[in-house]
Amino acid sequence: MSLAAALAFAPQAMAAAAAPAPAAAAAPAPEAPVAATPAPAGSAAPADAAAAAPVDKGSYSPMKPVDGKGQPVAKGWTFQDQYSPNGQEALRMHDYILMPVITVITLFVLLLLLLVMVRFRRSANPVASKTSHNTTIEIIWTVVPVLILVFVAVPSIRLLAHQYAPAPKGALTVKATGYQWYWGYTYPDNGGFEVISNILPDAEAIKRGEQPQLAADNRMVVPAGEPIRLQTTGSDVIHAFAVPSLWFKLDAVPGRINEKVLFIKEPGVYYGQCSELCGARHGYMPIVVEALPRAKFEEWVKAQGGTVGAPATATAAAAPAKPTPAA
């Protein structure tokens, strides 16, 4: 009986002996977070910066548009004023090369038609001329058009090269995704957040001082005065990202990333629309680009919960920690 009692009592004795161990282990546990609290303060500066981001949420307010800038004007008959280097180059080419050439050719052809109608009408020429060809004229009407085409081709090719020059290293990347029927703007360099942009009701647009059917509830905000790597893609069907006053148009194709440099010379609000037929509400996909100084842009990023320079800082902070386990 004593042996059986001893065997029966043994597990209880072991459990009783083990019982104080969790209590002893648990005792320091509450102190661990207290001791660990100061540690992130010295090594996790990016985390503190990210945590402080919501403080800046009140520092950004949408910029008010300027009448006639970045948007259509009443009774407008030519291109909008341009606010990008490519746009200004294209506008100069249109105004000082293409239009003069088109005007001269049009007037010359009109003059020839009038001359033929008056000089070679039936009453003035009862006997028609039997001339079949003229070598001099044939050389002229072959060489002159070639020279005109070369004259136009040189600035055209230069403009195309400027429009499709690759973005420089370190340029800010923004991805515009076309949905049926709204836009999404993703900022992979600033934490990867996405801003969804829908058309505003007419009454709300007018209340904000914007044109109906061009205003959006959220804008694509970018820094002014620096190159931006703008990528486009489609979520469902083909869309097109187009802003006339920035001379920018790029198709957004599902399953494919298209890329071009966007450069806005000065702060402002610039309006565009989807310019590829994409379904029933194709005409209700406005694009609103707001260009801000770099400091204001960073405030906007923080207001969206994004990061400013966090990846590089985090990498630098994590680098010294690697040798510690090895030691």
C-alpha cells in the first residue's frame, strides 16, 4: 500500500514542484515590454516617423484651380496652354512650322484652282491644249514636297525622341490603373498606397469651383519641377490616360505596363479624361493632376498614410544589426 501510495503521489509531487516554475518565469514577463520600450526609440526612427505621419493630416488641402490653366476655356479654338517641356516644344512646332506650311500649301492650291478655273475654262480655250507632260514642272512637284517633308520630319522625330526618353534613375514612380469607370493611382515609392478617383457630381464640382464632368473626388498628386515615371495599365479593358495641357497621352492596357515621363513645370491643377472608348461610362472618367512643390507633396503623402524616404532609411538602420548575431 505504501508503494502504491508513493507511486500515486509521485505525479502530484512533480506537478507541485513544477508549479513554481511558470510563476517565476512569468514574473519578469511584465517588465520585458517596459525594458523594450526605449529600444525602438533609438533603432526604429522610420517607425516613429510613420507613427507621426497622421499628425500632418491637416497640413494638406486641395489646391484651387486657376481659370484657363490646365483646363478647357470657353470658345477655345486651339490647343490649351502647355505646362510641360514636351508640350511647349510641340506647341511651338505646331504654331511656327506646321501651321505656316499648311497655310502656304492651302493658299497655293487654292490659287492654282482659281487660275485653272479662269484661264482654262471652255470659253477661253475652245481648242484644248495637247500638252502631255512638262519635265521642269514634274521635277518641281516631286522635289518640293520631299523638301517639305524633310523640313517637317526633323523636328517631328526630335519631339518623338523627347517624349519617349526613359525616366532618370531615382525618378518618382506613379502607376495609373484604369478601371470601369474610375482611376486608381498607386505610389510604390511611398509605401504602395492607392488613391481611388471617381467623378464628382456636377453640383459638388461647381461648389468646389471646378468644371462639371472634369472634377474628381481624389486627385493624382505629384511634385512639380521634376521628372515622374508614370506607368499605366488597365484592370479590365483598354483605357487611355490623357491630359491635354501636359501633352500627355498613354494607353492603359490590361496585362501590360506602359511607361512615359511626365514633367510638370509649375504647380497647378491640370484636367484630363480617359481617351479610349471603354464602355458605357467612358465619358465619366475624369483625370485631375495636382502638381505641388516637393515639400507640400510629401505632406500629402503623409496625409495618405504613406512614407517619405522610409525604405532607404530602414535599410541603413538595419545594416549595422546584421553583424551582431554573428558576434
